[in-house]
Amino acid sequence: MGLTSSGFIDLLFVLVAVSITAAVWSWPRFAGPGAAPVLSRLGLLAVTQVATLVAVLAWVNAYYEFYAGWDDLLGVNAGVAQVQQVRGASPVPGPVADVPVKRLSPTGKGANPGRDGAVEEFRFHGANTALSADTYVRLPPQYFKPAFATRRFPVAIVLTGYPGNPAALIHAMHVPALVRKGELSGKVQPMILLMMRPTVAPPRDTECTDVPGGPQVETFFSQDVQAAMASHYRVATGRGGWGIMGDSTGGYCAAKMALRHPDRFAAAASLSGYFRALQDLTTGDLYGGSKAVRNENDLLWRAQHLPAPAVSLLVASCRIGERTFPEAQRFLALVRPPTQAQSLFLDSGGHNFRTFRRMMPTALEWLSARLRPE
């Protein structure tokens, strides 16, 4: 039974009801003076409280999809983080190991991808890094129309935070629906969305870094992702057709990818992202003890000390409620040509899906305007 399945969630709430009923029925049986009755009643209360807490946490996880399954929760799928020798990227992407694409929507009677677009589940194994990813690809209606049969569509990578689950971009952030609304209004051009999470070496939070002696996650996003997409979809091959955006950790990763790989990405949008990664128990040593490597991954340091790349950046944050707002202001103050940066500041909002959803429509329109098809 899956961690996020409705059957599992229903079972947990049934157990909550059973535990409460049992506690009410048993309560008079443990009446009386002495330590034993008191401890028994405390035990009954503890059982009902634990059952309720587990059920609520499971429901919240299923709704926001922080963890996709038991392997994800327990971290037993960390085998993909084995160290591999990184090979240089070739100009023409080669084949990648993958499993068949699975069409998720639109499905059923009356479904029409040429009218509504489609979402496909795409799993692939990176040829350069041996890292794997479960992703969702949203294809625009034009992708299925004969008039666009030779069109190579621009691609916008959309990242979750850490640990994240790409399905949350569909069910909690409603990204495909927001894109479709933008298409119908003419504010979002026909483009392919690649929805994924930055956690490709779970349970470790790599902050999209090529960890010395560890998983090469930066290389995965800057090389393997584009190679995998090119092997299955009609995507733009030049950097002008590729953009990246994300929230929280995904926002930091998006900005870092564009600044460090301007030959791969034309634009990036950071939604409530930060600009330097903090190392903790989830990250471990990201930089091999090297100050130089740490500085190279510090976006504030890069903006102050390194030549500015020719990329476009959107920095979104909240004046009240977002602790990284001063950091966002400092970063924007350091930006200089040829880097172009714009801000999207809300008056208030927390570091949560509700705030990210408020930023997402404008960010999608902004990113769409800076990508071009081939």
C-alpha cells in the first residue's frame, strides 16, 4: 500500500476512530487509585494522540507530496547517488537509458491533446552522471498539430523545493493549469514544461552541486536533463530555448544553473529562493572543504567577484514573511550588465505553496517571454 495512496490514508483515519472508541470504552475499566490505573489511562491517551498525529501527517504528505513513497521517506533509494566519472558533454546529445514515457493526461473519452495539451511521466537515467529522475513533461497543444510538426519547442524546467516531489507541481501548485490559462490568454507561448525536483540523490540535499567525491548533480541538470529531453521530445537545442525556475531550494538551483551555465540557459526565475547554501545534516560537506568551491556556489560572492554572464533573472520574494528578502535585495543590488535582473516582490507572504502559487503565473509569463523556439 503506497504512502500517498487514498487507501492508506483512509486506513489510518479508521485506526484513529478505532483507537478513540477503544479508549472511551476502556476508560472506566482503568478507574481507581494507584499508579497502574493512571499509567493505563495515560497509555490510552498516548495511543490516540500518536494515531491522530500519524494520520494527519500522512494526509499532509499525500496532499503536498513531500515524499512520494516508502523508499523516498526511508531513504532506501539512495543507491542512485553512487559516484561516477563525469564525461564531457557532446554538442549533439547521445542516447540515454530510460523507461517508456507514460501519458497521464488528457485521458479518457473526449480527450484531445491537440486542444488541451498533455502531461507525460518521463523517467530517465543520466548518461553522464548515472543519476536518475522521475519527471513530468507538459506538452502544449501545438506539439500535436501537423502545422508544428517541425517546430522545436522551448523548454522551461520547473523545480520543487527540498525534498519535494514533482507531482506536487501538478496537484498543489497547479502548474499545468496555470500554463494552460496563460496559453489561452496569449501571455504564455507554446513551450514544454519539465517538472522535477532537485533531489536526485535522495535523501541527500545536494543543493544542485557537483559534490567532490559525491553525486554530480549540477552536471546532471546542466547536461543530462537536456540530453534526455532531446532524445524523446522536439526541444530547442540552443541556450535561447532553455529556461529554469523553481521555489525555495529549486529557486536557488535555478539561479545557480543560469549563472554558472549561461551557455545552457537563457533565463531563470527564483521564487523565494536563497543565494547561498547552508550546510547541515541533510547536505553534508558539499564542497570538499574547499573555500574556492564554496565561493563558486555562493551567488552573492559570484555577483560581486566574477564576470557577469549574459542571462536574464527574475527574483521573487516577500517584503514581510520571507526571511531571505534582505538577501534578495542584496543580490539584486550586485547585479551588473550584461546580466539582466527584475524583481517580483509581494507585500507579504509565507514560505509556502500558497505564496509560490501567487508568484507562479507572473513568473511563467516572464520566463515564456525570454525563450524562443527553433
